[in-house]
Amino acid sequence: MESIRDIFTNKFFRIPDYQRGYSWEISHVEDFWQDLLNLQRDRMHYTGMISVEEILDSEYWKLHEDAWLIGRGDKPFFIVDGQQRMTTVVILISVLLNYMEEGELMLFETKNVIANRYLYTFNPRDNFQSFLFGYHKDNPSYEYLKREIFEQANNQEINELERTSYTNNLFNAKQFFDMRVQLLSAQEREEIYEKVVKNLKFDFKILEKQLDIFIVFETMNNRGKALSNLEKLKNRLIYLSTLLSIDVVNRIGLRDRINETWKIVYRYLGMTKDRRMDDDAFLQNHWIMYSRYDRREPEFYVRDIFERNFSSQRLIEGSIDVSDLDHYIISIAEAIKCCFVMYNPNSPLVTTMGWSWKVLRWLKKLNRLGYKSFGPLIMAAMMKVEDEDKLIRLLSSIEAYIFLLYNVSFRRSNTGTYHFNAKASELYNDEIDIDDLIIDINFWIYGDNETMGYFDFDNFYSFLNDAFRTEESNGYLAWKHIRYFLYEYEEYLGGDLLYPRSSWTDLTTVYRVMPSRPVAGCWRSHIEYLNRDQQQKVCSSLGNLILMPKIDVQGEEYCFKDLKQIMNGMCANADDVFDKSDWTPTRIESRGIRLLEFMEERWNIPIGDNDMKRKILFLDYLPPF
């Protein structure tokens, strides 16, 4: 068992290119910090295993300018297992150093001595700085760790740092430690430092060179925070590159292309802090598009990729070669860019990637709805369809499918999943025409003269009938997609262009204009001729609902003229109400009919005449207006 002080003595470490980046999230860092706080100064704490592979003479070229460290007696190692723990330790040490004051010592060591022992040191001959712990130089985390975590940028380094999900994790860990260390006294900082470098004990193992390091990596890293399949795939492809019967130059070139592809993938996966795309969801969607879908086998894509396609056995048999690997990684690199646009259509970056506002408008709608099982098909379309008008027609058909079948007709969530996942592969592999695909989607929705489609408005009426019968009688408010529908109406009225607070993120709350159980005379005078049940139906009918920014009016009963002063001019769908002089059951019915007419036009569906619409609004007991 060795301490961090023992482990770093006459050694320096690199995280090889087949490794993932820093994947610990705040919960893991918090657990590590809590362990330190709970650890008594005279006790040792087993912290886990660190497995390393010694870098041989023939591989010194991988160290670039840092090879001088070997000349002074340090041994270089690749970290195979334990990277997350070691990275966390050096981040904490770097933060502790930042708070050391002039002349302060920790365990009788100055700030420079500690930095030179664990973080970085200088080549006195060439005035060059080398890092004792770091990533492969092609990894975006290499520069980020050096410049943002260790704060050791030089004047020549002016390139903007690449951001990935892994660099976000590095930043979050540093910020976590910084917030806690700044509250400590000098003595408390020294106690933490002592625990880190002396009391934490690791099972430190140098692996034998005869072991296949790629297999060891896959096996060992299934402990702790498990590798994602995407992370395992990078290791697998690099491993296969070492088995190919090609010359060294081509082997290195392929390995570089794999590394570059994964840099691109993780750059886009981590580009937005608030909505990180899931590694394996992307990998699965890509495989469905690239190859096939199988609903009978859980995680079929994992077995497809690792056992049936990219295995050492298939390579040895000659079933795959360099061109197969290249074709796959090129597709991965292109797909992740489309995936980023799909899930982040509001990002300023997407317009620089060449996507028009017309395409992005439909992607925003689909983001609000959720892609359901259409992710692979949309990804394939964005990669393969060059005609923008046809792409938009496809996206609009998919939006209609999701809204009308799942959200209005309440069809099962797997309706059409197998069929359209198969179409994704057909589209990507040029086996189906885009026009035929659009016709196919529309047939599933609307049917034709001989066959009924899956859209069924009777299901919607049955749902509403149940919603109006409950004790709360929430009616249309019980429809969880009412916000989406009202926002589509807002856009139809031009609100997203005319009002400053009329975006999807602004308009978050659906309000009743006429309160559900009005007490004030200004409301009761309009509905006193109705019984209690009828009053509830009026207040929960579609025409009485508006989509607004969240404002504090729920606890009070405002008269209509007071609501006008509070809400008028905020958004188009509200002004559609507040431009009236009063708000009565007749006006609620009239607006409800207009909203259903909008639904008919927007999604190309027949609902019926005004009598039918009054029935669907649950206002057919009112006298005709």
C-alpha cells in the first residue's frame, strides 16, 4: 500500500489516448471530500487501486518534450486504472497551493516544492515546464488541466480552450474544492494536505508488459463509475488498429483519426452544460441509423458493435479492414454534429454550422415535443437529405405524427417504432427516397381512402370527458400537452417575433382567465345562470386558458379589468383575450372554437362544424352565440 507521496516519488504519469476523460461528477467529489474530513490524522484510509503501465524506451516519442524528466531519473507511466482518483487528488493539491500565503509551509514544504513534487517542474537548461500528471497531448483536457486547473498558461498560448463534458467536470471539481478550501485556516489546509499525501493509501500496481493493456483497461474500468459504451468503443477501435496488418505510418494515422473523432464527439456532447446529450443514447441512435434496429434484444446495438462487427475475431478473419473502421468513424464524426443541432437548436453555434432558421424552427418544435423514436430517422435525414424543402417537409410530418398520434390520439409510445427505425437505416444507406418516406409517415397518420390512419380524435374526446368528470374538473388543463398547443398558437399569432418575453422558456404557465370557482361579483354576474358543474366546465374549457410567463396572480381573484392591467401586452395569445371589454362564457366559447379551427388548419385534421366543436369544448349546454 502506497501513499500519494510514495506514488509520485521519481515518477510522472500520463493518461493514454484510449482512456476517457475526467468523469467524476459533484457527488463523487463530495464523497471524496467527506472521506477526508472524516479521516483522523493518525489513521490510514484505503482509497482504491491505481494500476499503471511503464512506458518503454521505444515509446518515449509519445512524451514529446517531457522526455528530459527521464534523464533526471523519473520513470514515466501510463495510468490504466485509477485515473479519476488521481485526477481528483491533483486538483485538490493545486487548489490548496492557490491559498498558500507568502512564506507559508505545509508539512515543512514551500509552495514551489509541493508544485514540483506533484504538479509541474521546470527544465533548467531549456527553461521549459513539464507536468508530472496530465493527459495525452491530443486530448482537449490536456490544455484545460494545464491552463485552467493548474493555472500555468504561458504568454504564447492564446488559442481558445476546447470545452467538453470532461473539461466541465474538471472545472466543477476545482470549483467545489475552491469553495471549501477558502473557508479553511492555514492549519486546517495543512491537515487536509497531510491526509491527502500521507493518509490516503492506494494499492499501486505496475502491470506486466505481457498483458494486453486494452483488454486490461476494459476489464478494470468496469469497476467504479462504469465506462459508457461510447468510451469502451474508442478503446476497442484503437485496439483493433494495433492488430491490422498495415505499416506503422498507416497504423499511427488510423489511431490519430480515431482520437480526433472522439475529440469531436466529446466536444459536442459537452458543449452545453445544461443539456448534455447522453453518450450511449447517441451511440444507439447512430447504430440504428448506420446498421439496424432489433426490438427483441435489449441493448442489441452493444452486441452488434462489440461482438458482431468490431471484434478481433472478425478482423483476424479478414471480415473488417481499415476502410471499414474509417467509414464508421467518419460517420460518427458527422452524426454527432447533427445530433448537437437536433438537441440544441437554440445554440448560437448552430447558425454558424450552416443550418437555416427554417430547419431550426422545426427542430425547436420537435425539442419541445420530444423526439420519441424518431431520433435515428431525423439524424439520417440531416446527414443525407440535401434538399432543404424536402427536409422541412419530413420534419413537419414527423412533428404531426408525434403530436397527433401520441399527444392527441394517445397511441402507445412504441407505435411505429420498429418501422421507422428501419426506415432510418434505409434512408442513411440510400435504400428509400425521401418523398416516399414522407408519404409513408403521412399514411400512418391520416390513412387514405381505404385505410384508417392512427390519428383518432375520438380518443382525445374520451380523455377530455374523463378530465371534466373528475372532482377537480380540470378539463383541458389536465391535458399535459396544452402548453405545447398554446405555444404553437402563440407562434401562429406572431408572438415569438413581436413580444420580448414570448419565447418557450418565458411562457411556462397555463392560467385560467375566469377563475375556477369565482366568488367576486364581477365574475359571478356572468355565470350565475349556470349550475355548479356548468360553471366548472366553462372555466376549464380551452378558450379560457392562456399561456403566460410565471406571475404571482394565482392566490388572488382578480376581476377581468384588473387582469388586463397586469397581463395585457405580455404575449399574443393573452392579448387575444385582453383586447376584449369583458370575459364571458360566450367569449370563452368563441375563442375555443377559434383555437380548434387553428388546430384543424395547423395539423390538417377535421374536427367538425361549430356544434361538434362546442361539444368538444364541453360548452354545448350554452345558448348559441
